[in-house]
Amino acid sequence: MKFQISNFKFQIRRGYTLIELMVVLAIMGFIAAVAFYGLRNYNNSQQIINAQKDFVNLLRATQNKVTNGADGDNFKSVNTSSLVLPANVTVSPLGLVICFNNSNLTSSSCTNTFPITVTFTNGSTTKTVIINGSGLFITKIDAN
């Protein structure tokens, strides 16, 4: 019995076919689109969270200044229309004035009606700040 081995040549492929390259590019494009969408939503929510924190810090700092008499004023107010907000972030109600006074000051033309709700919006993302207190003194600030 004789075995014969024929001349069998293995073909070595160099490179990729056009179909393989197109499939890889389509997968990469899909992954990039999902990542971009998630990053955009993350940036929008971070802008709102930062605006909310800045507003709460402004309220607390103003109340501390008035309570401690740090700058000699017995009365201060915060107006929502004078807030510096990131681009695309809106606040409502616009023009709301929140008043603060020193406990030694008994009369003021400004009054607060608690609870006060301030809403920050960027696209479909919304955050609220609920302010509770009595008279011209804030007792609690809830940031949701």
C-alpha cells in the first residue's frame, strides 16, 4: 500500500476583508453612541447638583453672616434672579426673595412664607430645594 501526499498549499491571508472592517466599525460606533449619551446625561445632572449645592451654601452663608453680625448688617436677602447658574440650568420661581434678619431686628418689610420650594432644571433633569423656617429665620434646608 502506497500513500501519496499531494502538493497542498496553505493560503496565508494578510489583512482583513471589507466586511470584517465594517462590522468592527459598526460595533465601535454603537459603543461610542451609548457612551456619549450617558456622558451627556451625567454632565447635565452634575450641573444641576452643583447649582443646587451653590444655592444651599449661599443661603447658609447669608444666614450665618446675619446671625453672627459678620459684616455689620442686621438684614440681608437672597434673590433667585441674581444667582449665577451654569449654561442651560434654569431656576424657578425666578425673582423669589428670601429674607434673613438678626434676632435683634423685630420689624422688616420683607416676609418669608414657608415652606419655600426652589426648582433647578436642565433638560429633563430636575432638582428641588425645600426651605423651612419661621419668620425671617431658616430652620431646615432639604435638597432633593
